[in-house]
Amino acid sequence: MKRAIAALLLACACAIAAPLPARAEEAPSDPCEVPESVLTIDASLPRAQDRLKRGQGLPILVLNTATPRPERAAASYPAVMEQALAARMPDRKVSVSVRGAPGATAQEMLPVMANALAAQPASLLVWQVGTVDAMRNISPDSFGAALASGIALAHQRGVDVIVMDMQYSPQTTQLITFQPYLDYVEWVTQNNEVFHFPRYEMMRHWYEEGRVDYDPNPKEAKLQDFTFVHRCIGRHLADSVSVMLDRAAEAAP
């Protein structure tokens, strides 16, 4: 079972293929662009902003279920996000660390989260979740309860949270029913005033706009598309963090 899950996770990670050629007159000015109907920044980061106000840095922990690929680390969205935020905050130390829990459900990630936050305190947690629960057909209600528990755990530690949902590809959507889990991510984050980063809808938008094809072959196309998608996700995460920090600063007494 674990081998099957690992294989499906690898297929999801690799199902990011080369951008489709677009006619020059239709090429977007920013290939990473997504409409507000897909990405709306509707939360703030009061805990992280409070630490910045007190002269501290911005340590960020990314918790995911991906299998580590060291050769791709520099092009991954955590690295892109770190570089972008560091450039915007030259007077603060910005660091992004990644903790993986390959093959873990949201419930199984909770002790990993607790240990990671205890070992390496963070101001912000980016929690990438939902893929394994959907693939293992975990009860959506149980998934939602685990998601709420994880958010509460982070908040108790004084850590803000961004919940990132799963990746999109037309191949995996034919095999896995993601929508109930996406709905729970939206519902739980709204009820906890936490930002839901809609990776699934963003990647689907890029596919429908013809910017990516998500064909798993050939190998060169996978790497090219990995770079495109992670660059865009990293940029949008950095933009979102900046907006939410500014919003928290404006709301602070």
C-alpha cells in the first residue's frame, strides 16, 4: 500500500509538463498570472507580523508529503519564496525550511508538525496537505477534523498558517476525487481565519489557458514544467505573505 501511495505521489509531482506553445498575440504578459476568482488574499498574518514588529526575523516552515529531490531544491517553491521575501525584507532574516512526511495523511502529519515546530520555531507554517488523504480515500470529515487540529496546534505555538491544497493534473483527476477535500480546506480555513492557497485551481487555470500541458513525458518537459509551476507558486506565495503582513501591520494597535 505504501509503495502504491509513493508511486501515485511521484506521478502527481511529475505530472507537470512543458508549457504549450502560444501564439504571440495571445501570450499573457505574466505567464504566472491568475485571476482574483482563483486567488483572493482574504486573511492576515498577525503572529508573524508581531514578531517582525519586535525586531525578529521571518522563519517559515513548509510541511509537505513530497519525496525529497535534492537536485530540484533550488528551483522548488520554498526556495523561490525565500528568495523573493528576502529581497523585499533586506533588514530581516528570512529563512524557509522544509519538513517532509511522505505518504502521510493530515492526521499522521500532526505529530510531525508538533515535533518540527518544537525543534525549529517558526513564525509561519505553510502546510501542504490533502493529496494523500484523497488518494487513500480517507473520510472527508476526518480530514477536516485533522486539518482543524493542525491549525489549532500551530496557533497555540504562536505560528500563523497558510494551508496549501493539492496539485492538479488531468491524469490524476481521472483517478482521484479531490473535490470533497478541497471543499473541506476552504471551509476549515475560512472558519479559522487562515489563508487557503489554492494551488489546485491555479494549476488548473494554467492548464485551461494552455500555459502547461501536464503530459508526463518526456523527462526534459517534466523538469521544464516543474520549474515553471514552482516559480509561479513561489512568487504567488511571497506576494500573498507580503500582502498579509502589511494587512496585519495596518490592523495592529
